[in-house]
Amino acid sequence: MIYENVEIGKNSSIGEYVVIEKGVIIGDNVTIGHHVVIKEDTVIGDNVKIGSLISLGKRPTTNKKMARKPVSTLAPLKIGHNVTIGDHVVLYRGVMLADDVYIGDLASIREKTIVGEASIVGRSATVENNTVIGKRVTIQTGSYVTADMTIEDDVFIGPCVSSSNDKYMGEGNYRHQGPIIKKGAKIGNNVTLLPGVEIGEEAVVGAGAVVTKRIHSNTTCVGNPAKTLRK
């Protein structure tokens, strides 16, 4: 179903069983697959490729147990130019994707998250809310990016990396803070990053490491807990 007050640019194609709500703006040369839901006020740039079975601009929900309730007022989802979005993706309202971003199949990105220019969020990766991802970042398959996390430009995150933001696991006595990964750092497969740790610029974290404290710039660390191997 397409509302009358939807703007659709030139040479754009829309698949079957697509729902486009009011106020949506779609740029030129956009391709939209089948069974896509585009929620109200979503903005899609030019030359965007959108797969099938996707939800764009979803609002967050909650229940009584959740300590951190999602905010009710969120800006519309904004998708830049030349973005590619795979199948079965969920992008929440309040997300901003810069130009040339690639989102793999089955990925999910929560509200109030920014993904910088030419970055990649891989297949089945999860990015939680209040997160900033810089330019040219790679987040590979199955990684979990916690809420309140900062990832600077040119960072590489390998498959199945896990991060956390609550040191005391729901006790309510810790200000949530995810890891801070500085420019050019590289995180190996299956690394675990504890709340609030800082990974310095150009640092390398070896596969399987558990990072419990700050890793200095231009160092390599390995192990559980992670220890500096060399500078």
C-alpha cells in the first residue's frame, strides 16, 4: 500500500507486497525488494538497493522489566546515497546511515545509532542503541555491538566479537558505557570487550582475547585476560 503523500524519485522500482507509510521520501534509482515495510517519515537517498523481507524505521518497544525504557521521540530513519541493504534487515527509527554504507543480510541496528560513510555492518551483526560508528569501519559476521559504544574511523571488528556495557549485569548501580575503540584498531575473531574499556589507536587485539582494561595505542594484546604482547 502506498500513501498519497509519499515522494518517489525517478527510475525507482518497488517489489511486491511493499508497505510504504505516510511521509516517506525515496530518492532516484532506488530498488526495493519484496515484502518490505517502510515506516512513516523514513528518508532514502539516491541509488539505494534494498533487499526483501525488511523493516525500515521500526519503533522500539519495551516491557515492565526493562530498566532502560526507549525514548518515545525519535528522528526518522535516514539512509544516505549508494547504500546497500541485504535481506531480513531491521533498521530502527532514529538510525542514520551515511553514504556508501553496506548492511548485510539479517543485520539489526537499533535507534539513535549513526553509521559513518563507507562502513560495513556484516551478516547477522547486531548494533544496539546510542552507538556511534565512524567511517570505513568493518563489523564482520555475527558480531554484537552493545549500546552506548563508540567505534572510530577505520576500525576492523572480526566475526563473532562480543561487547558489553553493564559491569554489574542489571544491578542498576553502573552508568552504562560500552567499549571505546579508537581509530584504526583491529579486533580479532571471538574477542570479548568488557564495559568501558578503551582500545587505543592502531592497537591489535588477538583472536579470543578477553579485554578487561585499557589497551594502549600501537600495541598488540592476546589472552584471557588480555595482556600486551608487544608494542
